[in-house]
Amino acid sequence: MTLFAATMLIVIGFFQAMQGLVALLNDTFFVAGQKWVFEFDVTTWGWIHLILGIAVAAAGVFVLVGQVWARAVGVLVATFSAVVNFAWLPYYPVWGSILIALDVLVIWALTIHGRDVTS
């Protein structure tokens, strides 16, 4: 399960970074629906997703190598990713919901089955 979590962290990080690049390069791609509390412009969301995606993927690599501290970091970045994607829901609701579900699975896998891979 830890290998699953590490792989999913890398994949989520990659997808999140790509989502950030799309928001940075083509800010008319995403259209905001309803007004929510966390309303940033698309360029700001692009930088948030790009930086967060790199951090999530890096945590996944360190979990994959077997670093014990990386499990805690993986849980933290997956939690932060879920919160950011919740705030991102007005821009891309289906994709945000999918990433939230994957983040929850990663948190579960790292907290319940975190001792599978250790160095």
C-alpha cells in the first residue's frame, strides 16, 4: 500500500503541476462558475498548483525510496492538496473531486500501511 501511495503521490503531483502549467499558459481555459470565498485569479491558482504539484511529486519520490520522514510529509502535502483542490472546485469541479478522492486514499494508505517501505 505504501508503494501505491508513493506512486499516486507522484502521479497526483504530475497532474497538479500540469494543471498549474495550463492555468499559467492559457488562463482562459478555466472558467469560474459560482463565487466562492477563495477567489483568486487563474494565474495565481496556476502558481499554487505548480508549486504544490512539485512538492507532492517530490514527497512521493522520497516515500518510494523508503524515507520514514517522507510518510509524514506525504500526509501533509496530500492534506494540503485536498484542501487546495476543494478551493479549486469552482474552476474545475470534476477534476478537483477526483484529486480530493485520490488524496484521501493516499492519506489512508500512508497512515494505515505506512511501515511497508522503510530504509
